[in-house]
Amino acid sequence: MAHQLEQMAYVGETPWHGLGNQLTQHQPIEVWAQQAGMNWRIESANVSYMAKNERGQSILMPYEEQRVLYRSDTHAPLSVVSQRYQEVQPIEILEFYRDLTEQSGFELETAGVLKGGKKFWALAKTGQSTALKGKDVSNGYILLATACDGTLATTAQFTSIRVVCNNTLAIALKGQNSSAGVVKVPHSTRFDADKVKQQLGISVRAWDEHMYEMKQLSQRKVTQQDAAAYFNAVFNNTNLSIADQDESIIQYYRNVAQNPQPNLNKEKTEPNARAMSKVMEMFNGQGRGASLSSAKDTAYGLLCSMTEFIDHERRAMSTDHRLDSAWFGAGANIKQRSLEQALQFIT
């Protein structure tokens, strides 16, 4: 199957998806643009269509309400958009980080192009790092991504990556507006990098609040019954408390740890049973870092098992499809729901 990933560059260890061109540290933006496949522009042309006149002759007619976007290098089409659409160029995504990397100690770590140029991103390490008990380290990042096919507004967000398993998790702040930690610029509005940085509030505050929550989760012990209820709530999108959930569901997934062989008849009746069985096994010791004191039998361990499952184990047509989903699609939504459910343990 063809890859969604057009090209990618990275520094440091090979990313979890195993794709891309490796760079040495502190490369200039121009090198990143070339190696990440982002050294081209989005061009546009008026849309036309072929019609026939009364003589049956073909005539080319303009459709002035829309434009077609295409790549300057290959001339491959990207999408059809309205005249009001404000495109964001690949180089603008990288230029966002120029002053941050040259003056503020940030370091670009990955950048690349998905779906033939329809989606592109860059991820930079902020220099913020925190260790929970058991030397469970997470590092802070800022992800900037956009798309020109209608699937994603230009989005800047804080992200944490757990080192032991390379899991990614968008940072959301407890008690804050749902947009805290993320800025989205619709394509009906011109992208202003300086304004986005100001709105995002590039500072230690978002990181400190996020890691405070993670520390609380690492100190919150949970039972097997808690775990079963949590996974049921995440996968089946329920908001029921443990006491409100069907005891047969809780009992079934609580027993998974003791009997890892799947009950195929039960899987036909319980939604997402196979996935829930897998994350229960990961939580109970099979996940990367599951035995660390910060994760073992804790709410933080529940969250980590979910993020690892989405980033590394969830079924996908290819590794690059999994990356796209984990950062921008259904996988990212599940991880956000996982975080929201986990925070209920400490509220």
C-alpha cells in the first residue's frame, strides 16, 4: 500500500514510525525545508469545466467561485477551495520556529509532509523536561500543523512525549478553557505567526500545569475494577461512574489480566473488546514503562497504556496512517478522551 508520508526529516533517535531522513542537530531552516520535503509552494489556478455548445463542440468555461490548489514542483493537485481560502505555505510552518530555535533554545525534532502535500507539520522540543517518580521522564514540545484539503485548521499546540515509550499527548489544562494549550487558525483567516505565538503563550505555565496533573495521576492508585471502567468509558465514549457501569462488563475486563485468551463469543457482544483486552494487558505489565512506580497500578499508567496503544498498537493500514491518526485524526481524539477520563480520578 502506498504511504501517506511524502517525506520527513528528524534529529536524534529514529521516530517510532521508523520513517524519514536523519539530520544532525541545529540545522538551519533551509536544510529542514529540503530534507523534510517542504521546499515547494502551494500555487493556485482558477477552476474551469468542459461544456458543449449547441453544435456539440467542447468549450472551456470558468467557475469563478473556486480555485484549485497545486504543488509548484510537481503540479500535482491538492484540493479545490473557495476564493476566500487562505493557504499556509510549507515554509511558513518551519519559519514559525526560526526565532524560537535561534534565540529561545527550542530545537526542531521532526518535520514532514503527509498525503502528497495535503498536510504538513513541524515538531520542536521546548527544552522543558520533568521526571516523575521512578525516573519517568516527559519532554515538552510544540507541534504546528496545517492542511489544505479541509481536514485540519492551522493548529499550534503544546505536546508532551513520554521518553520511555515515545507516546505523544496533547497538553490540556485542567480548569481552563477547552482551547487552552492550543491555537487553531481557520483557513478563512490569514495565518499570523507572531499572533499565534502570543495567543499560545509560549511559556512554562502550560507545561508546569500539565506535569502537575501527571504527577497527581501518578500518585492516584487504581484497582482492576477502576481500570476496566476507565477503558470502557474511553473506548465506548461513556461518562458513567464505576458504580453505574454494568458489573458484567467490569468483571469481564477485570478478568482479562488473569485470562489473556480472548473470549470470542464475548467479543461479539462487547464493543471494542479486543482493543480493551490489549490495553488492559499493557496496563498490567506488558506496556513500555508499565512497571515504573509512576505507572504501576496508577491513573497515570492507565493514561500511558492508552497513549501507547494509539501511537504503537492500534490497527492501521500503515505506519504513516497511524501517525496521521495519532496526531490529527481519530487517534488524537481518543487520546484526548483518555486524558479527560483520567483527570476524573483526581477531581
